[in-house]
Amino acid sequence: MTWAAHSPRESTGRVAGRGRRVGVLVVDDSLVFRTGMTRAVKACSEMELLGEAGGGEAALEAIAALE
């Protein structure tokens, strides 16, 4: 399992304020799906990609690293 994450403090939280981007962690076991979702998130100016993970265990590790 793999994961990658970074932690921009201004985009974390349940709801971003007006003018702030929503942080997204893309998690799926399919590399093709993750790649597509990652590109979609990067293309959306209201979202910021915090990272991606290849499964549940890797997602939990990424979340812990973000905190």
C-alpha cells in the first residue's frame, strides 16, 4: 500500500470558508481511478489535493501524517 500527503493548514477542516479551498485526500485501490480523481481535484480551483492513498490502511496513515 502506498500513500502520499502534505498538510496545508489553511485547507484542512470540514468546511472551507469563503475563498478558501477544500482539502481532498483521494483514496481508492484502483490506480486508474485515483489518477482520474487526482486530475479532477487539481483542475478544480475550489479544491486542493492533500494526497492520495491506495487503500484504507494507507489512507489512515496519510490522515495521521496530515494531522
